[in-house]
Amino acid sequence: MRWEVSSFLWNHGSFVEAARVKPLGRDEPGDWWVERLHPDLTPAQRDRVQRRWHLASQLTASAWPMLVDAGDDGERPWVVVEASSHRADGTFPYADPVQGLREVRSVAQAMADAEQVLLAACTRPALAVRPWLLSRTTSGRLMLQLAALDQELDAGFPCPSALALYTPEEYLGHPATARTNAFVLGWLLCLALTGRSPYDTPPGLDGQALRDGLRPLVLGGRVRALGLPESLRSAEVLIRRSLGPVPGSRPTSAAAFAEALSTIAPSPLPRSRVMPLVPLDEPPGDVATEALPPKVEHGVLQRPDESETWLSLARALEEARPGSVRSAFILAQAALEAGVEGERKLRAEAEVQRALSTPGILPLLDGERLELQWRSGYVRALAVAPERAPEGGEDKVLSLVGLLQHPSLRFVRDLVLKGPRAHAQAWVEAIARQPLPVLRSVSVEQVPESDPWALDVAYKSPRFTWRWGKAASSGSGLFRRLFSKG
């Protein structure tokens, strides 16, 4: 009742019903809309939208819309946020390059703002920023939409081919990270200064054909000649660096990109007004999306067999996410490994069973049978076999690469492949794309050591201990040795 609906809006792809509103009984400057949960959402979709709102309630950078009110209409929560006047299509390139630099720097600082919030919540700090999620207020300020706070892309609106943005991580099936955010910013900076995609693609392509046409250019790092004047050479260097196909060659995050741009661009555009933030409760987190604080993860990777590193991880997760299921799982597993008895043992066993029944804590992959061996709450040895005839091709490998991103599988030390050669080839290719940090040995049971493929794999990947055929099956005591006190 604090707002009056003035006109309805279509908000495609964001799981909400939206309407333009104006405040009742007061003269509030600016344009505002109300977002209300769509009535037919699944619980996961409801949590996804409410997570956006929670993040928006903590962000202050000028390129994020301000969230100024919230409420609950029966079973349908709603928020009032700053409204965009129109989409950003047609705004690239800027007539004044300085204006373009300032706009992109504002977007970079907004993304850096969100990265800090996500890192504090032990969540991988990648944002779903695409050109179609940019819009402008009636005052002309470039602004990100709340859908950009998702790690998973919404469907979005159809857009010109110049705005069709695909990252190397998308093509390879790797998880988006803060370095992916830097890639997106490099693309946006190129659009702002040239009005075109960084890549020369054949005209007339659309949909899947455009995606396939861009793949070799994006993964090959073949950025076109940008034709920027001498005064913008430093901006071109930043664009090419940010669009590197190898993540390690890019700026480490949106914050690093904004810092690099600060030497080129003038100060970002200030927010025209500041309103108090509306605090919102955080929805339940998905245990499968938990990411470790970088310093803690580095410590565990350096000493994966020391119990103290796992306890540090559990404390960090609990501090960032009170009630974290994975934190409780680690503590319970550590207690059982320490040999507690009596009532403490019963409580720890009950906590382990509760955690294992929580959706998302177990890695799942359709068509694969996974045998997991746990230590301190994370998988340390993994045996896999196909439940049906192994599927080949790119989709199979991408599915495996996606599985390897599960938090529990980050610390797999021994991998046993029980399927035929086609099954083993898919897994080996997946490991080559996304190596597990502490993986030491790979056993391939149905491929003999004399197979030419086995010789080629062992030659190309000497960092692993390879076991083939019967020699692989003979290590029946592998798991017992792995988890023995010695």
C-alpha cells in the first residue's frame, strides 16, 4: 500500500511479474518498479530470485539499481527497485570515447562491488553480465539489471550479433570465475569504443550457427583489428589482455579491471542520489554452489592430508554461512576419523547421515555410477563406471567437466575408471581440460598398458601415476591404504 501501480512491464527471463510504480503520499524522484515473484515458480527458482534481491540490498555501486522497499503479499514477496527506462541497444559506440570509458569503468566497479559480497558468502564470484542486461535510466545512466547477479544466465532478449557474448569457460564447460568477469568487461569496453564485437564473424549468422562461428575465434584469441586512435592504445591493450582465452592471462577480477582502467578513464559517473539500503534476509544457500575462500582453499590444497586445514575450512564456511551443511559434515567426519566414542560418535554419525541426505552435497552425473570415498567431508578417491553404453562427443566431456567442479571433488586424489576405452577417454579428456588440484593417480581397468592410446596418455600427462588393465585392478587395497592411519 506504500506504492501505486502506474503501468505494467514485461520482464522476460527473470521469474518475476513487474510493474512501474510511484510512491503514495510523497514525491520521490526517479522511476521505480515493483518486482513480485511469479506464482508458478519452483522452490529453486524462488530462492534464485530472492538471492538476487538479497545481494541487491547490499550493493552501493552506481551501476546497480537501488532497492528501496520490500514486503510480502501473502505468499508472494516483492521489492521496489530503480527502473530502467530502456534497453542499452543502440548506445554503442559512444560518440565521445571518454564517456564510454567512464561508463565501462562504472560497470566494472559495480561488478567488483558484487564480487566482494559474493566472496564474503563463500560463493564463486562470477556474474551473469551480458550486454542485454544493461539498460538506461531516464536520466541516461547506464545500469545493470538485477538478473546480472545470477551465476546462471537468464534467457534474455534477442540481441544483435555484435552483442552475442560467449566466454571461453562457456565453450569448455568450465565454471565462471572472477576472471570470466574480466573477459566480459573487455568485451563491453570493445563495444563501447567501437560498437562492434571483438571478433570478425561471417554476416548473417544467428543462434547456434553464431555460437559455433565464434568458438574458434574466442578460444583462439583471434581479436580483430580494433582501429582505435593512438590516444586509446592503452585501452586496446587492456581489451586484448582481458579477452585472452587462457584465464591466467586476464586481470584477476572486475576489481583488477577497474583498477587498470583507472589509469585510462576519468572518474566514474557518480550516483545522482543516495537512498538507505533495505536489509533483506539471505535465502537458504545451495550447498553445491559453495566455494572456498581463496586463502583457505590454497591452504587445504597445499596440505590436503592435515586435519587442521580441514578444520580451518569448516570454520571459514560456518562464519560465512551460519548453519553450513558442508561445514557440519567436515566437523562430523573429522570427529569420526579422530576416533571419538560413545555419545559423541552417535551424534557425529547422525550428522554425517543428515548431511549426505541434503540435496547438492553429493556429486551427481546422469549415466555414471560413482563410488565415493570420503575424508573430512570431501571426496578423496573416486571410482566411476558407466550405467549404460558410454556416450561420446563434446556433450559427454562437458558434462564430466561440469561434474569435476563439484566442491567435494576438488580434492580427489585417486581416480579409478571402470568402463571401456570410450568411457575412459572421455574422463581423461575431462581431466586434461580441468585438472583436479591434488589428483595423483588414475587407474584404467579395461585398457591394457600396451594400448597405443595408453602410451600416448601416459607420455602427455606424466604428472599422474597411471595404472592400466589388470595392474589397475590389482590395487584392491587402494582405498584402505588411503584412509588408514598410516
